[in-house]
Amino acid sequence: MTIEITALKRVPETAKGLVRDIRVRWALEEAGLPYTVRKLDMRMDLRQDRPADYLAESPFGQVPAYRDGDVAMFESGAIVLHIGEISEALLPRDPQGRARATSWVLAALNNVEPATWNHAMLRVFYGGQDWAEQAKPIFEEAARKRLEPVAAYLGDKDWLEGEFTAGDLMMICVLKIAGRTGLLDDFPTLAAYQARGEARPAYRRALAAQLADFEDQPAAA
């Protein structure tokens, strides 16, 4: 089976390590599945520069898209779960373990990521604007309300459900967003959890591969 994913050629320095192909790369590394990368020369924030044929692969124009011999798909969470169907390294084969891992993947994407990403966007793209300064406490509180249940459930465990699963992979990738804005400073158990995930050899290989694929930004006109 030949696996190909898409990634961006160029991103701002602050986005390196956060672009969502890192999630799929990590999953493939955990599963021990080789893959190739098709790099796309397009901006993260401008849908209009997407080739029409790419929008047929990924309707929102985002990376990664994924294809193997039988399947073509988009959305990082769906792709990670698909890889879990192939490899027990990500999804346990017992029904309960599988269900819990799947639940945490969706919790990371639906509960935690929107709040942490909105908080990060406010700080990075709108920092200094009067309305953004006024909104910061609201967005920060919303993000904290999503982090608190994760910290409480994790407790002193290494992983959410006893063994590392796709749920941990996705949650740790989402927590990286909160870590970049300092939100994890008040959640030491989550900061340590993120560090454990990033210490895994599969993650380190995935990050190194993503960083190596980025090309130099063209000189400004």
C-alpha cells in the first residue's frame, strides 16, 4: 500500500509544528507505515489560491489530504482514525478501548481545539486592537473551561485511557496550540502530558520530517 499525504511548502515560523499534517505524520510513524508527501505551494489563509483539482480532494482547501491504494480522504481527525483502523498502535481492538480512543479524538477536535484556537487567533492576529484586548478574558476563560476537564480526567495517569492511543495523539496536538499561548502554565499536568507525547520517537520523527519539508520563504518584493 502506497500512502501519500499533502503538506504546505511554506508557512510562517509560528505555524511550524502546528500545521495539521503533523497529526497524520505522527499517526503514520506510530503505525510504522511509510508515506510520501506532495507539497503544495499555497498560503494557509487564502482559499482562492487553491488549484481546482485540489479542492476536489479537500473541499476546504486545507492540508492534509490523504490517499492510499483504496481510499482518498481529508480532515486530519478522520485520517488518523482511518490509520487506526489499519494499526492497533492507535486504536485498541477491544470495543471499549476503541470507543474511548475515538471519543477522545472527537473531544480534542470538537471541544478543546475550537476554544484554544480562537484564543490563539485573538492573540496572534488581533493583539493590540482595542476590541481584542477587551475580548481576551472571555476567550481565555472559554479555553480554560475546555482544558480543566481534560486535566481532571488525566489526573496522574500517563495517558488518557491507560495506554497511548489516537485520542492522546490528537489531544496533544491540540494542546500544542494552548502551549504556544501560555495557557498550559496553569495546567502543569497537561504540560507534562504534552511533553510526554512529544518525547515519543514517532512524534520526533514526524516533526523532523515536517520541518525538513518546509522550503525557504521567497524574498519579499
